Amino acid sequence: MTHPIPDPNFWRGRRVFLTGHTGFVGGWTALWLQKMGAEVHGFALNPPTAPSFFAATNLPDRIAASTIGDIRDPAPLAKAAAAAKPGIVLHLAAQPLVRAAFHDPVATFATNVMGTAHLLDAVRNLSGLAAVVVFTTDKVYRNVNWPWPYRENDPLGADEPYSASKSGAELVTEAFRNSYFSRAEPPVPVITVRAGNIIGGGDWAEDRIVPDAVRAFSARQPLIIRNPKAVRPWQHVLDAARGLLLIAERTAAKKLPAETLSWNLGPGDAETTPVSDLVEHLVRGWGEGARWEHRGDNEVKEAHFLTLDSHQAARHLGWKPIWNVAASVQHSVSWYRGHLAGDDMAKASLAEIDRHVADVAP
């Protein structure tokens, strides 16, 4: 099998319309695409945090176009998509936070459900499309807290607004695929990618463990944890971005089974661990007296156990996470330390991609 890394020869000169490029996963994806020579046209809101990966790596000046706009507003989105003339569309723009969705469900549904509908409607009549990939989450599954991983054909469902909004995005994608894209001439493959609990440098979102830890530890305060016993599949952002790019690349090149319409990207059992394990890695990695405390908060219903079956990605792509929890935390802490020290984070992030690729295909 070909090495499971994106092929620069495929991406060089490829026109990509990427929503959500100002965010965490979208930013790393945009930087990797740019590094490979792709012509990246981004569309997203202003960075949701300050600082941001987008600003720290000077992404606006590195990619072909960066349009600041809202996927809830269909007209500017359609204009930007048409101007990009994309061969591949990657939809990562979203409201990604569980607790934010709980407090503002209507805005979350407007972004994650109607925003997805707007995106798909904007690109369904474009010529030259080879693939459309919609990035969702592991939380789309109807979680019954069973002790085995969820597979791509397991039922979707939701217990809270965020999960419902992303399950809704999956259903919108399915409807557009069956009604429009599969009937196009030639048909355009439209697929979804489900990943979650992504960690890495450059994330400053509220209510995420790693950026919360960086804020707390750098201020010499304890990190507050709501649910230390919750079990999650932790993976580094570059493992997730690599899987996303491989799926888009192989789909566009018609090297994947046509019936594989959704993909799980998650780590194996060894990296599916309690929140407390991740936090202990962070405490040891940061040092300097870093510590954490448990303070219960049952405001939002969260699954106790959630993990993905990624055998499909392993079989068809040769994909698996390369960096375990310890390595993911080490790379994350190193990135944040560099940022706090005033390092050139574009250079550091590009070097991080190089290290990741080297570890995948030594």
C-alpha cells in the first residue's frame, strides 16, 4: 500500500475551497495544503479567539484567498465558492463547542445545519468538482454508552444540541448527495468524516482541556476538570488532518470504494482513556507546579464513554494515528511554549508537519 500520507504531487496546484480555515483544525489543514502547493481559498468568520492559529502562523498571507464571512449568509458564501473554482471542497466551518451549543442552540443549528445546507447548495452546480468532504464529529452517533466502538453504519442520534446539530449536518449532506450530486454528470462524491477529541498546538477555544490547561498553567492556576472519569479517544490534530486529506485525495482520484460515504477517524483502544489521564500527561509535560482540580458540573449531559471504530480507514487508506496521547501532549506543549516565547510559529508549525510526516513514513 502507498504510504498513508497526502501526496504533494496530487495537491500541487489543486484548487481547494476550505470553509473554517480560521479555526483550529481548519488552520492546520490549510497550512498543510499550502505547504504541498495547493491553491487554498478559505471562507470563515474572523478567528474565534485571540490569539489564534490563523494569526500566529500568518495564514492570510500564505494562502491564495481568505474571505471573512458567515456560512449562515448564503450569498457571500456562494460568491466566494464560485470565485474559487474548486476541484475539491472541504467543509470544516462549524460551531464546535458542546457547552456553547447548550447555551445557544438556535445559533448552533443555524451554523451547523443550515450552514452545511448553504455550503452544499453553493457548490452543487459548480463545474470541475472532484470531491466534497464534510467534517463532522464522533458525537453524531446515538450514544448508548456501550463498551465497544461505533462504526460508520451505526445509527445517528443526539442527547444535546451540539450532537443534534452535527447529526443534522450529516442528514443534510445525505439529502444533497442523493438529490443533486449523485445525479450530476459526472456524479460528484460527497462524503462525511467523523473525528473528535482533537488536541494540538494552536487551539485557544474555551471549554477545551488543552487550551484551558495552557491558560491555567501559564497563570499558575489549577486546571478545573468537570468530568475526569469520562473516556474519550484522544488524537493529535495532524493525525486527523492527515486522515481528512487522504480521504479527500483518494475520493477525488476514485481510489476508494464508491459505497464508503462516511469515515471514522479515531485512535485505538490504548489512546481511548479517561480525561484524568490526559490531564496528568499535561501536568507532567508542563511542569512548573502545574496541577488540576475536579469540580463537578452536570449542566450539560455528556457521554461517559465514546470511541470510534476506524478499521475502514485502516483498511482502505492505511491510516492510523501515529502520535499516542503522550506524544500528542508533548508536541502540543512544545507548540504553546514556543508561542509564549515569541517563536516564529509558521516556521514551527511547518516543521511540526514535517516531523509528523517523517514519523508516518520513515
